[in-house]
Amino acid sequence: MKKLIIIAIALISIQAIAQGDRKERPYREDNRNKMMNLSAEEMATLQTKKMTLHLDLNKSQQDDIYKINLENATLRKTQMAERKARKEAGTAQKPSKEERLKMMNARLDHKIAIKAKMKKILNGEQYAKWEKAQAKMAQNKKDGMRENKKQR
């Protein structure tokens, strides 16, 4: 009986130690704030340079991709500004089912358009590498969302 109690206590203490205090990741918030403080042109330039290193782009490809990245960055900046304005004004509400569907359709249409543009600009090997990176980012986003749900 004494051994069972000791084993039970050991298992409980191991579980408590394993779960421990999860520290928030302050660097995520810092990175998010740093990116928000950049202009759309700066964001597009950084993204293009990262893609150049990753995909080994030539000069004409860099110019075309910069235009796409600039378009995306300005779109993100305007959307962030709108959300921030609604939040500060106190008019921020959860979107209705129809609004959510409309937003999701618009986002997917935008992704399809970007994918088509990238397919025109990149060669086969570069495009495959880009697709793989996009899939990895999507998976990381899903994993992060799951982790956030577990913490709640």
C-alpha cells in the first residue's frame, strides 16, 4: 500500500512538473510590433529580399515579385488600420456569417490570383519551392492556432 501511494505521488508530481509554467513568447509580440511600424514599401522590400535568397531570383523576377509584395503589404496595412480604427472607436463586432463568408471568399480569391501571378513569374523549380514554403507557413499557422486553443 505504501509503495502505491509513493508511485501515485511520483506520477502526480511528474505531471505537474511536465506542464509547468508556459512562458508567453514575448518575442512574437515584439516582432509583430516591429513589422507594424514598417511602411508597406519596407515590408515589400524585406519580403522580396527573403524570397530572392530562398528562391534564387533574377533581377526581373525580383522586380515583378516586389510589385506583388507591395500590393499585398499595402492591402494588409489598410486592413490593419481599419481594424484598429474600429477597435478604438468601439464599433468592432464579430462579423455575421454572411460577412465572414464574404471575407473568406475574398481572401481565397486573392490567394488564387497571387498563385497565378507567381506561376507566371517563377520557373518550375522555384514555384515548387515557393509552394512548399507556403504549405509550411500554413501548417505553422494551424499549429499555432491549436496551441493557442490549448492554452485557453
